[in-house]
Amino acid sequence: MRTDLKVPFAEKDEAKKLGARWDAARKIWYVDGAKDLAAFARWSPTPHTGAGSATPAPQSGRQQATGKVIVGSKYVERTPVCDCPPWEVCDRCRSMALSG
């Protein structure tokens, strides 16, 4: 049975050493047929995304109040304010942009 994992980029090598595989088509890490999933528990999907879900649920805030960018296992995806591409800053999302 396949189990999808939410592995941050910074921890991909560790997951790979434990036996996780990368699904390039779905862009997600997974374990297939593992008898003991305890080693992968910290990367298991949250109850909000459902087991086996390939798309994570939106969470709030990519920055802490200090303005420090969070990466790795503490990364939280920022909910988009508008439909502009992430590399462009429109008037609506200018106040939340990481760079001025």
C-alpha cells in the first residue's frame, strides 16, 4: 500500500535514506509497501489534508513576526492574497512581499 509523505526539501535526503521514493509525476514523496511506518511518522500527512492527499491544505504565514523566513520542517505555506505570480508584486500584495 502506498503512503504519501509531506517531506520538506531540507529533509529529502534523510527520507530517501529511510526508503522513501520520489514520484516525479505527482511531485510528492511516498513509501510503498512499508511494514513499519514509524520511521516516517513525522512526514505523514496531517489530519487536515487526509491520508494520501497530494495537495497540502493552505496554512497561514510563511514568516514569523520577526520577519525571519522559515524553511525545512517548520515551513508553513502562505495563503495567496491575489492571483499574481509569486515573482511579481502587485499593489494588492505589496504589503506582504518578502522583499521591498
